[in-house]
Amino acid sequence: MALQAYSAGRQATDLSVVMDYQDKPQYLKKFIETYPDQYDLGLMQVLGLMEEAVGGETYYWQENDKFISIPVVGSIVDNTGTISITYGVGSYTDNGKKSYGRVGETIELPNYLSGLITAKNTSVDNAHVITVKPIGTDLSTGNAITSAQLAAGITAGMPIPVETNGFTEGSFGQDKSVISTVSRYQNTLQNITDTYTVTFNAMGQETWVDFNFMAPDGTAKNRYYVKEVFETEKRMMRAIMLAAFNGKGGSTTDASGNTVNFTTG
């Protein structure tokens, strides 16, 4: 990204395209760099997590727990050939009667090794046990992954996300279906603002962002934009992203004694 200083108004004829293109990711990245890169509203848009909230400062929504529940390790035992994992706290829905993961599905452990669920015991609420068979090959030796390798380094509290499943052609697949549990949540809207100041010197010698832009007619042209505008917008996008993922909720008072509500993410 080349930054050059030009007197105000030098490229006035090219400033009319600012609003049309500033939200396109391929252009916005050229305007201004911010770190860390992963904090971007574009990710939320792709995942379908952005939704207009109406009806006041508090809003409600429903989520299907089978898509968001990730089991965690409670305890693990090496059976020599397979391992047994007892799910820990936070792995269950419906008062401990349901948990994610079925026979025939694969899991990835935090040591980056995968296993196939070959059996699941749900007879005790809040203490479901899965039997897991190692999948894959140790590339350093050419031998199959062992149960000891699969269990290595795994401790209580670690997540064990379910990845995928596989069955032979002509089989009937899983012997049990997923039972949905829908939960209702509520959240509080959070106001986020930002400002930037242009000094007298900045008005006379503004900083512009210069990049090559492909015009609708297919020709490459240079465009110049005020850096502070996009810098402020990017800070706002990052603030919203962090509030949405890391919000702790609750409320407090500001320096003037006004109540400030915070989102729970």
C-alpha cells in the first residue's frame, strides 16, 4: 500500500467512487491495514451471523443445540486398540440426557489426531461414554496410529469437535438420529461509536491512499481516498466483531453516571 501526500482537492474528480466501493473486501484491504486480520465483519456475514435487531434494546433468538454443542473431555482411558472418553461438564443438553456425537462419526482431538466413534453409552445422565478407534497413519513410521498416540496429551476440559462421518456403500448409516433441542436466548444491544479529528495541517496536506482500480469499462485507473475515513470504519468493524465474539454482557455506568449496556456476544 503506497501512501503519498497530496493537497486537498487534487483528485476531486476521482473521489465520487468512494462510497460505491469502500465495502468491497478486495478494495477495503488496500485502503488500510489493521491487525489482527481475522477481526472483520466479513467473516460474520459469510457465516450468516449478522441479523437486524428490532424492537428495543433487548432482543431474543432461538438456536438448535445440535449444531452448537461441542463435547469436552471429562476423562479418558486407553483400552489398547481403542480409547474411552467420558464427556465432561458442558457437553450435554436436556438435563444431561443428550449429547453430540454418534456411532460412525469421527472426532478430532486437540493433538490433531482423529478417531472413529464405534460405540456410545448414554445410560447415565451427564456421564456419556464414547469408544473411539484411531484413524490415520503415522507418516514418520508408516504404521497405523495407535490408541496410545490418540490419547497422548489429552486432558479434562479439552474440546472434541465432531468432524464428519463415513459408511460403506449400501449401508444404512447411523443407527440413531439426532434429537433436536432448541434453546431460547436473549441479548442486549450495545452502542459503539468512534471519532477522528482532522487538524489544520491535515486539511491542507491530507494523507491519501493510492491504489490501482479496475473501472467498469475494464481499464485500470488510479484512485485516491482519505485515509482517516477508512481507518475509522475499520476500527468500528473490529470493535463490533470483538463485542460480538467476546462480549461479557451486563451493564455499568459511564463517567457521567449514565447506564451503559453491553452485549453478551
